[in-house]
Amino acid sequence: MDHKWLEDFVVLARERSFSRAAVLRHVTQPQFSRRIRSLEMWVGADLINRSGVPMGLTEAGDELLPVARRAVASLSDVRARIRQTGGDDWVTLATGRTLSRTTVPAWSRDVRRAVGEFRLRMLTGSVHDGVQALEQGGADFLLSYSHPRLVMTLDERQFESRAMGQDELVPVCAPRPDGKPLFALPGTARKPLPLLGFAPSLALAQIFQDGLSRNPRELHLHGVCESDFAESLHEQALQGAGVAWLPQALVAADLKAGRLVLAGGAGDAIRFEIRLHRPRAARNALVQKVWEVL
């Protein structure tokens, strides 16, 4: 049995709504429903009375709920004690794969200069993965993109954040022999430009779509590739497969060396912020020091 199923069940029993509970658990409602069903299969009985309005627990659900609450609380307490007494020279950072390459190295260097040596554990994944890790005590910090289109569900009473800097998505492509862009914006209706785009699950995809909708000129683009890994789009842009909007920090060296060129102008760039999030109550003195030097 996955202990997350018990956590899901406790939240569902409190919220009495699959949709609200799924939002709080940072998963889609179908995923959440499957996890509750998996718990019911493990128990061997229905736990939820799905026909009632509002939703309620079955007799088996009522019997399991206090046990589930104690189990979840006990696991959290044990983990907190272990994290307080051991491994105090570790700092755990949840972040995205691209940020782990573009932002984390300089951040880590600057923090070490200020507080001394420590061991850094990185957890890379989606923003939702990072939020969940932070809320469940699995990470000390979350480094993420920030943009009006990105909804951050962290409770401001328990968590706080600081701006770490800004970056922007810039349209880039391989150069022609004369140094001009192989795919120059805006393209035409008869000959749209091949677009190397982000998978919808990525935070960068939402930032890109919002920026595209605000572009003052009409762009003619045709999607030829979609990926949940910005670095793969970067490599395809280098190979001349199309135009991609990529973080300036990711492509700066290639632009300087002429391996990539800008496919558009300043008005085609899409600005966003990078923020560091943390629980208001630091896990230990080292984690607090890391926060203070920022």
C-alpha cells in the first residue's frame, strides 16, 4: 500500500469533495479517484458513499478514518524527528530540470560562499511535484518560475517566497550561412514557421501561451514538436528543426557563439520571474541561514 493513499483519504474525508481534495493533493481528479479506489481495493471494502449528497463515508470508511489519521500523523512526526536529529548538513531543494541547470549552480555557489559548505539534495520535477514536496516536508525550498498565469497553491500563512531574479523566453533558431535566422518571425499564412513547443504539463508552456496571446503582431507558427524537456527543444533548435522560445539563461552561450540566433525582436520575448519558496518555520539553523543570505 502507498502511504499517499491514506493521506488522500484523510483529505477527502475532511473536504467531502473529490474535486476539492484533488486540488489540495495537486493531482487531477481522475488520478485522485484512482488512488482512492486503490485504497478501497487494498482494504477490501468501499470507503466512500458516492451516491449521497454531500458525499460521505461508509461504515468501513468511518472505521478506517481514525486509524488513517493516526498513521499519517505518526509518519509525519517520525520523519520530522529524524530530519531534526540527522542529516543536518543536507539542504533539499525542489525545482524544475531547466532551473536545475540555469539557476541552481550560481545560487548554490553564492550560498556556500556565505554560509560555508553543505550538502545539496535536488528533487527535479513539475511545479506541482515541488509544491507537494514542500507541503509534505520533503523539501526545504522550492525554486520555481513565477508568472500571473501560474497558480501557486501554497498557503501564504505557512509559506513565504522571495524573488531570485528574472529571465525571459526568447525565440531562437539556427542561423543561415549568412548569419540571419533560418526561421524569421513572424512567418506567413502560406508558410508558417515550424514551432518547437513545450508540452502542456510544463509551467513554461503556460508562460509561453500567455506571452503569445499578448504579442502585438500576428505570428504564423506550425507545431512540429512538443516536449516536456526544454533541453531537448534546445538541441533540436541547434539542429535547425524549427524555432523555439527558450529561457535566455539556457541559450545565452549559444547566442554569443553564433550557434543560435534570435528569430524575432524584443517584442517577441516573454518575461517571467524566478522565486524561491519555503515554509515560514525553518527545519533547522542551516536552512534558516540559507534563507537569510538571500
